[in-house]
Amino acid sequence: MKGIKSLLSVLAACIVLVGLAVPGFPEAAGTDLVVVGAGATGIAAAITAVEGGAKVIIFEKMPYAGGTSNFAEGLFGAESAMQRAEYVGLTRDQAFKTIMDYSHWRANPRLVRAYVDESASTVAWLQKMGVEFVGPKAVFPDGPLVFHLLKGPPEARGAGVMKMMIAKAKEKGVDLRLSTPVVKLIKEGNRITGVVAENNGKTIEVKAKAVIVATGGYANNAEWIKKYAGFDLGKDIYAIGSAGKMGDGIRMAWEAGAAEEGMGVLQLLRGGPVLGEGLKFIGSLESAGHQPNLRVDQNGIRYADESIMPNFAYDGNATARLKGRYAFTIFDEAQKRYWAENGVDFGTGFIVPPGTRINIDSQLKEVLDKKNPNVFVADTIEELAAKMGVSPAVLKATVDEYNSFCAKGHDDLFAKDPKYLRPIKEPKFYAFKTFTVFLCSHGGVKINEKMEVIDKSGKVIPGLYVGGADAGGMYGDSYNVLLAGGTAAFSWNSGRIAARNALKYMGK
């Protein structure tokens, strides 16, 4: 787990800055709106609500604000001013149909439509607040230009935006309470009328005209990950960039009568070798593992078209179906030299963009000296197989077949793009063990297009709204990478939509 911890440490300084001091707990118990969670959804909701004339308190259980949004690189948009300036022809209608078809129409169409229609406005709203973007960009070859990349160095993009937006919220009068978890929603009749929160062992009821729940999902809840997604957290799947995500908001909404929707949908990808001793997640070795190299399962048998990697959800799905949920990526000295001279084919997000020249020799030496259990080097394929723990004969046959496809320029098995067919012939030979990882959970509470919570009888629960990763209905069974930046965009968009409808409900 040290590799994952190193990823979190990359942004730790920025997150600490976002955290600020923890104020004392209020004795006064009354406000217009309570927002539960201070990530992008919660901050967007709070700012929108105070701009509409509401008095707002945000309760955040962590000692810092921002949540997973501290790690965001950018967000989706359709028909934004930035896109129009670059003659990007993708329309909102096309974006809507793409999302719905991708989900096989298992997504909530009215919710998806509201999200798509809001997206350009949200980009403009963030720009008005001072957020700067680069783009629009695609995230895979010939992909749609929908990704609005946050400007700045990788370690400061999401964290920098959250720091700015939290400061804006405080300037506008939002009362932010850190280290103060909400433990229960107050329901009177069929309406939500407040929350019960805790701070320093003290419990208080806070009355409110409406409540918006935005606690960020359940990525760290091992019981729920097993029950709803079928993985063993920390054993065959690993959460990246999440802390304290136990599904608190989902649980409280369910206890208040909310219906369930979308549980079990995780933002899967293949990562590695991220879990080894002394190996940083963000670095040249991780980029090498993300290239379209030969990939084999635990038996040494090829299992996928390696060029699916830019659609990381596909890549994660392919690895997740394997026994043990891990795989190996294999390359040779010639491929290693290619990256140093020509740059990588695929980016690692925009942390390491396509075309970046990487030299992995120093990191290889470092992790091998530390006896990293997930990195293997050998002079022959048979020796490499032995170190990997797979049959030398099987791996040799796999490599020979793959090399034959490279020689003829056609992948007879998985129809891999010919330009990525590069033989594995030149010693030394390398293998990285890679794992099924995920960035966040998606789903839990059934909502409508107004972010109003729906109960088990199909009726709205007055005064209760849910957005971001706690909300169900945005996805089918897989995160949509085709229209990249959806997680961040849905967080910001759903927060704004929820707040506007809460304002209407409150008569503001």
C-alpha cells in the first residue's frame, strides 16, 4: 500500500492548505441549507445557494476540504465557449446520446440530459470564479474534444481549484465546519428538516429548510465494495485518491427512506506496479506500464487488445475479470529505448502527456535494489516467466504468437491497432505486475434530474438532495471515458443544480 500512499503524499501539501483551521462547534442550531461534504459537489452547492440568498453551513467529516476533487485534472463540457472557439462540433444532443448509448440506456436519461445541458454553464461559472482551463482536449487518439483541462502543474490542478473555490465560499459567507461529521438526517413527517452532527464528542441537532448530501461515495468501505461490486478491498482491488469514503451520505439517505440506485459501479482502471516497496505511482515506471505492451494473465496467456488502455474503464474491466484481478505487462530493451527516444504513445492522464520521453533506468534500478515484488527483469523469456511465477513454455508460446502478429502487421487474435504491434525480441526482457484499481465509486441514492431524492415508492422526499458520487443514475455498469472528465463535471454540475432547486423549495 506504500505506493498508493505516495500518490496521496504528492498532493498532501496542497490539501493541507485547503484544510484551514477547524472552527469551534456552534451552539446555535438553525440555517437555511445544510450541505454534507466539502468536495466539489458541496462547494458548488454552497456557493450557488449563498449567491441565491440562503444561509449555508457545510459539515465535512475530514480535517480538510476538497475530498477526491483535490485530484481532479479537468472536467467534461459540451458546447462551451472554449469549444466553440476551436470549432468543436460536438453538440449537447450528441453528448447525451453518447452517454446513453454507452450505458445501454441503463442511465437515467433525464438526469443525463440535465448534466449535459448544465456542463457548458458550469465551465463558464468556474471561469468567472477565476478557474483557468486549457483545451478543450481529447484523452485518447481521435477522441472528442470535451475535456477542459485545469491549468497548472499536475500536483496543483484539482487541489489548487478547490483551495480557490473554498476561499470563495468563505468570502461569500458559507460557514465551513471541518472535522464535523453528520451522522443522521432529521425527518419530520415526510420532510427532511435538518441534521445531527458531531464534533469533539459533542452532538448537536441543526435545523434546516433543506439538506444537500455530497459525501463522495463509499470507496473505502470494504463491506460495501464486497457486497455490491464483488471485490476484496486491499486484496484484489485498491482505492486510489480516496480517504474516509464510507458511504455516510448514502447510508443516511437510505435510513431516511431513499431508494437505491447504481450500487456496485466503480471507476475501474489498471494500475501498476503501484503497490511495490519504494515505488511512486506518478513516475516513468507507471507510464511504462500504461503503454500498449503485450499483456498476459497469471497463466502467461494474452487476454486483451493492449491498445484499449486510453479508455481506462475498458482496461480496468478487462483486468478485473481475471483470476486474482491482476496481470503482467511485458516489454523488451527495444521498447524501453523507444520511449526514451520517441516518447510514450499513451499518456498517464495529463500528468505524463503523450509524446513525453521517459527513461526508466534509474527507477528500475531503485525498485530492483529494494526487491520490489512486482518488477521483473531477465535475459530470456523463460527466465522472465520463472520470476513471474508462470509457465515458461506458456509464456514463450504467447510471446512467439504475438511476435508473429507483429511480423505480419495484423493481430489475428484481438485486432490490435497495427501501429502498436512491436515485437518482443531484444534482451533484456521486462515484466510489471499490474493491478485492478479504482478512483471512486459511482451511485447509491436514487435521484431525479433536479437532484431531489426519490423514495422507495417513487416519490420525492421533500427537502433532501443528493449529488456527486453519492447519486445513482449517471452510469450503466462502467464509467464513461468517451466523454472524459465526467466525475468532476457531475460533481460541480450536480451541486449547482441541487442548490438551485433547493432555493426554489425554500422560496428563495
